[in-house]
Amino acid sequence: MKWLARILHNLNTDDYKVLYALENGMKTHEFVPVDLIACYLSLRKERALSILKRLHEFKLVVRQITNYVGYRLTVHGYDALALKALAESGVIEFFGSKIGVGKESDVYEALTSSGRRVAVKAHRIGRTSFTHVRRVRNYVKRGVTRSSWFPISCKSAEREYIVLKKLYSNGVAVPEPVYWNRHILVMSFIEGEELVNCKFLPEPYDILELILENVKLAYQCGIVHGDLSEYNVVVSPEPAVFLIDWPQYVLVANASSRYLLERDLHNLISFFKRKFGIKLSLSETLEYVTEN
């Protein structure tokens, strides 16, 4: 995405108008007809084609020719619209390197206009398997195809932003949400290492206790992570822990919350038993987390 940030300087007003038109057109078309784009923007068709060709060279759009010529945004095109919004809002001043890659997201380092170090998370829902997405995310409807990843990624980022605001304000150890636009979430940068990569912990039982305390705090907020494991716990030098990756959360009132909470706790208990020899009872841990 860093190279994309440089491309943004080469885009003009008409380029962005066409990108916005494609974003709107993709709500009803998989590939938006050129005639529709030209009509929407009151442009001559030749002018619209010229702009689309330029955007195609930048890999921001892709073309399909069947019974008509149509275009849609690529991942990079959607990134461009979100990054423009972040820049115009003053949230992002400098874009850094990629610092994390997941099945459904990419994370980058960045600086705000005030010089604050932040993490920029781009949601990439459906990058691997929409079957998996539908299984683990109950807000994704059946019949979704790969071309629908834009609104779903946007919904995923919005959900994570909203839940982080609630958790952070109630003292749960999560990244502080800073800004959200489309499929991109900006949050505080967390210094530390994923639990799965920690080769040594001086007091592993204390770390597990901290994790469970925060799972309990989240539960008291009415929220269950739903996909918690050693891969989305960050251990920082304090020592402290942070629970990350929340878009698949469920409310405690949800019928599946008990099962998901038990699975979260089983994942954590199994990891600490396997790697550090700590033995905890799942039933007692579940009772601790859910007690008032």
C-alpha cells in the first residue's frame, strides 16, 4: 500500500470522480458500464474511457468485455478512496511499512499529522475463502460472491471500530480506535509481540491471568471475542497484554456466545498448558469469566 500512497499524488479530480462513480455503481453492477459512468458524471464517453484507461494502468480498476464494456474497482482502487479520506481528514500524514498480514487483513505502520504512531488495518474479507467467512461471521449473508468483498470488508472494519470504542472506554486492554473509513481502521500502535511468537515469558501464569481478566471485562461489557487464541494476544514489555482482532465478536445475548466463549478459553488454556505447563480447569475458568 505504500506504493499506492505515492500513486495518489498522480491522481487528479476527474480520476477520483470516476473512482467514486465506480464505487457507487458497484452497489448494483458487478462491472459498471462505461455508458453509465459517463452519464453519471456528465462526461463524453471518450473522456470517461480515457480516464478509465489511465486508472487501469495504475491497477486501480479492472475491465470486463462481454456484451458491454464495464469496469470495477480493484483492491487498490478501494484502498485509494479510503487513503484519500484519511489524508483529507488529517488522520494520516506519513504511511510506513507493512507490519502484519492475516487471512483477512493487512496492517501497516503510519504517523498522524501530530506525529503519533498508529496502526492502519485494511480489512480484506474473502481474500481466502468466502465459505469460511460465512461460517465464522454471522453478519455475512449467503449468496455473497468475491465481488462483494467491498461492502463486507467495510462492515467488518465498522464493527471492529465500534466494538473497540466500547471495550476501550470500559478499560479492556485493546488498541485505542482512532478513525474508520470504508474498509480501513486506524488504531493506536501496540508495542509488543504476538503471544504465539513469545519464546519466553518470565511469569507465564501472570500473563494468563491478565488475559483472563480482560476476557472477563469484555464479557461484563456484553461482548465475547469469538476467535481468541495465542494469535491475537499481544504481550508488551510492561508486562501487559492486549487483545486484538475483534470484527467477529458476538454479543453475550447471542445464542452462540457460550460456545464461542468456551472455545476462546479452551484455545488459551491449551496453549499455556502445551507451552508453559500451566494447567487450568476449563469449567472453573469459564465460571470465573462469567461470574458477576
